[in-house]
Amino acid sequence: VSVSDLQLLNTEELESALRSIPGWRLIDGQICKSLECSDFAEAFSLMCRIAMFAEKLDHHPEWSNVYNKIHIKLSTHDAGGITRKDIQLAGLIDALRVNS
Amino acid sequence: VSVSDLQLLNTEELESALRSIPGWRLIDGQICKSLECSDFAEAFSLMCRIAMFAEKLDHHPEWSNVYNKIHIKLSTHDAGGITRKDIQLAGLIDALRVNS
């Protein structure tokens, strides 16, 4: 992790970054996405794969699950907003979905 | 699963059941508990073990996780409230904690 990964994105950087992760919305200082799977087993399996990435990146989501639905919120608490690390984790989550 | 497992508990049954699962609180028609682990890896590991029980029981929690914290809400949607199945899952979750 480089230092710049943990610096707050400025408005222009954030706008540009959001274009690279379609479906993520900026809400209350976090980037958010809802995912829907076919059932609980599929949803929780996806959560397991996301958890592995999160732990490896040492960057963890705020997330909730009800049966086949997952809601994910990302931000960098220490920086007080969105950093490249959030965009990176969002991109990894989207890649998992495409490949699963 | 017997039919009675999926019947709404009456007030007396609910009071009695809640006494058997200390720490669970009745809030907005669900039984709720917050768990705190030492870190994300431990919290998510616990979620994995809970998920296995939930899938086996075909009874799934509403739950959220932020780093080392897990918040769990249980109810039986089809019955419109708390049934023995919720009490059973709550008890299993508590047993996991004691044994982990």
C-alpha cells in the first residue's frame, strides 16, 4: 500500500474513480452497492470471497446481509472519506461478480 | 422441523424463551444481539460458522458486520414474528461463542 492509496480523493479524482466502478453510489461519505444473488448460500459464498480480499488489503467493508441480498458500504475511516483503497476494493468486488 | 417450530410464540412462551438466551433483546419484532470479536478475521470466521447453521436450519439471519463487530437480528418472516426456530438459532450462536 502506497501512502497515496490512503489519501482522500479530491472531487475530480473521486468523479473519475466513480466512473470506473459503475453501480457504486456515493452516499453519506461512503461508496455503496447492493448485490443480489440467487440464494443465501451464493450470497454468503460471495461474502467469503470479498472477506478474503478485505483481509488481505487490510481494508474492511461495512456490510449487511439478508438472505440473498448484500449491501456494502466502503470508506476509509482514518482518512475521513473515500481513498484509492476503497475504489480498489470496489473494483475487486465487481470483478468477483463478473467472474462468478 | 416440526410445524410447531414455525408457529408464533405467545407472550408467555416468548418471555420464557428469552430467559433461555441471555443477551438477546426483543426489538421491533426481532430478537437482536451484538457480538464483538478481537478483529475482522475472528468476526468473519464466526459469521462463517453461523452461516453453516443458518443454511442447515434453512433459517437465515439479518445481520451486519463492521470490522470486529457483528449485529444479528432474528425473526421468522413467514410467521410474522418470533418462533422456536429463532430461539434455536440464537441458542446455537451463543453455544458457538462459548466454545470458540
